[in-house]
Amino acid sequence: LSHTITLSPEFLGPRMREYVTKKLYLDIEGTCTGRYGYIIAVVAILEIQMGKVIPGHGSAEFEVKYSAILYMPFRNEVVDAVVGMVNTLGVTAHAGPLSIFITRSLIPTDMKFDPHSNPPSYFSEDQKIEKGTMVRVKITGTRIDATEIFATGTIKEDYLSVIE
């Protein structure tokens, strides 16, 4: 991957390479791009090209090529997630940076919603889904924006649901 870093004149000096590296980590890690997905971590900086001075500013732009660990969810992928919110519409779970919504119709029919429990939960004879519960989810669809990925999922199939 590549990214353009702009440094103001005060950072142009003997420690310039260190500033470019630090700014790359701050700008890139933890972000999401529609094309590549979530950038979890920068693994290595492959090349920092010669800087170009911006006329009238005194700042310089550096093109940095790097390798990174990426996460791009895809349809029919099975992931383990932590439940973040439970309500009458369904469950929202988080698999790392990805938020997955599981609608009520894709939760097993034997699980009933209990709005009076604290926290709210879905329960059956042998399982309970509430905030903090680990669930195994199959991603049924994704929608990718410029800076965020949204997913829907199901726990209504074999080997999916609460992880004990």
C-alpha cells in the first residue's frame, strides 16, 4: 500500500525519517478504506520516496510504501464476535473493528427476547445471549462505504450461536 505524508518545515531535519514513520502509524493504523478494508497494523515500511516541497508552504510531501495487516470481511465468512447490544430488533456483535447486526429473524426461533432482564437478552432452555456473550456468526452481507464497513449476519444455522 502507499500513503502520502505531509510534514511542515519544523520537522524537516535530521530526524525527518522518524517523523514520517511516526505520522504514518498515527494516520493509517485503525482506519478503514473501502478498497482494502480495515488496516489493523503497519507491518513494515518498504520505501520512503524523496520528498517534494510544496511551493508557497515550505512543507514537504513524502510518498510512503508499506505493508500492513488488513481485514476485509466477505459474505459467508464465519467469525467469532462479542455481543455489544441486544434489543427487540436483534443483536449487534463486534468482530474486532467490524460491527455485525443480526436481525431477530436470523436468531433461532427457540430463543425468546426478554426485555425485563438486566441486561436485555435472548434466551432458550440452554443458551442466553446478552451483552458480552461470545457468538459464532456467519456473515450474510456487507455494505462498504468510503470509511466504514457494515455487515449483517445469522446465527440460525448449524454450529452457529453462543460459544461456551
